[in-house]
Amino acid sequence: MDLITKVRKKIRLTQEEGEALYELDLYTLGELADEIRKEKYGNKSYFNINRHINPTNVCADVCKFCAYSATRKNPHQYTMSHEKILEIVDNSVKNHAKEMHLVSAHNPNDGVEWYMGAFRKIKAKYPELHVKAMTAAEVDFITREYGHSYDEVLDMMIENGVDSMPGGGAEIFDEEVREYLCKGKVTSAQWLEIHEKWHQRGRESNATMLFGHVETRAHRIDHMIRLRNLQDRTGGFNAFIPLVYQRENNYMKNCNFPSGQEVLKTYAISRIILDNIPHIKAYWVTASINLALIAQEFGCDDLDGTIEKESIQSAAGSEGAHGMPLDDFVGLIKNAGFTPVERDSLYNELKVY
């Protein structure tokens, strides 16, 4: 049976077949992925009204691709107080944000209470606000720095108001690539273990993949299949987010920076391979809003959200530092030929535009 027939018959693909998908022409891949997308979601394109908060850039880990950490090229260190974080949350709630997405560097100076206290105070003031916080890399850092187990940290997160986990820190799961990219950070096995434990607690999370640097196509497929295997066991991932590597202000050399076609192929292949993860997100901050909208025709059904402010990817050259106004966001989705659907953090539909 040929590859295209297998995809249309929903026969799960192997590592080798996943790699072979890249050899198909862009339009064939797009058509295959779009068929899957339309079957699941019709013409809908999802987004949420959210705010990204990056409370500190002081980091104990050293990742070659990072332009955000103040311990490397950026001399401007900062750590927000809980009062400052709550001030940001107050303003975002006034702008109708329904999700606070908190991701920090790995700050060794402030202790567990700095992390957990912020979540607790947000939830106490705004019980209905969805708190998405703590990547698996942050969870691993806290266990290493402060002597807790993964179970203890995850339980603390729930006790202090964290509703779901973002997918950051996954990068590329291949161990040799990881050794080069982010030696000393959470390992691939640990990242998967943390998310599995989170799912076992009845909670959902996202999964990411950072691509377009030194990895190969085979590494990307391997990454997707590892996620697919975990999803078979837990069903806890609600979205997969292929993040396009941002190349400015960091220590990476000789990168295989992808063309627009390569990015679109990777989105489409993600939709085909990850038959058990509901949503594929084209995170517009790393892909650019134009390419992310095109990606909605290549298997993606989500764009993330209005964001309001973003510091990590923009430090490396993305253009999403100040988010996007809601009216502009909705207008762009409509102009691209899709139906904008505002969702909550767990993909319950709130408003169809």
C-alpha cells in the first residue's frame, strides 16, 4: 500500500514512513493534512485571549539557542515581585484575558515559594482565570535545585492553582542533539515522565518541538512518535506546537534554518503523524502571523492567542513582543478564509465570530 493511501485510510505511520512524507510535494502534503483538519474541525480556526508573563530571566541552565537568559548575552537581569505579577494580571483581566501563561527562566535565587506563591495569589484573586504555568524543564529545575521529587512539585502546582502545563522545554528529544542544545537541562525521558505524571493527575498539557536548528527530519519524526506513544498511554496532551527556531542573539552556529515550505511540511506531517493529539497549533509568534495563517491550510487548527506581551521568543528575533489586538486577530483569520473561534485553555468553544 502506498504512503498516500495509508494516510487516507488512517493507518498509523512508522518512523521511516514519517520521514518519507517529507519527500512528497508540498501541495500533496497540505491536501492530506487539510483533509484531516477539516474532518475534525471544519473551517474553524481556534485562538484564546491570553497573556504571556515571563517573570524572570535569571537562569541556572545554559541553552545555546536561548537569547532570553540574562546569564549569557543579556546583561539586564530582572525578577518580578508577586505584586508586579499581579499588577500585570489585573491589567490583562481588564482586557478580557482568560488565561495567564507563566513561563520563567530557571532562577536559583528565589526559592519554591516565589514560584508557587505567584500562582496561589493569582488564583485567590481570580478563581475563574486559567493558570497555565511551569514547563517540565522548570519542574525538573526545582527538583534539582531544592530537593523535591517530581511528584511533590506537581502536587504543589495543583495545590497552588496551576490548571494546565505548557509544553516548553521539549526542544528535540534526540539525546545527541539535546547534548549540544541544552546540556544539563531536563532530559527527554524526564520531560516525558513529568508530563505523564501530570496527566495521571487528570490534568492536561501541551507538547512542543523546537525545529529548524541542527536537527534532521528524522529527529523531528522521532520526537513526534515519542509524543504519540505517551499520548496513547495518557491522552493528556491537548495540543502539539511545532516551534520555529529563532536565530538572533544566541550561541547557535551552522543551523539548518528552514524555508517556509519546510515549515509548512513539518506542520502538515505533525497533523498526519500525531493522530491522537487533538490540536496542532501554528504558534504565530515563532512562525509569523502570515505563515501561521497559511498553516491553517496545512493541518493546523489553532494560532495560540492575542498574547499581549511575549519576551522569550522576541529576544531571539520574533515579532510577537507586543501580542496582537483582538479585532486585528479576528480580522486576519476571517480574511484568510477561516471562522475565528475563541476557545478556553482546554478547547471549549466560547465564541464563534
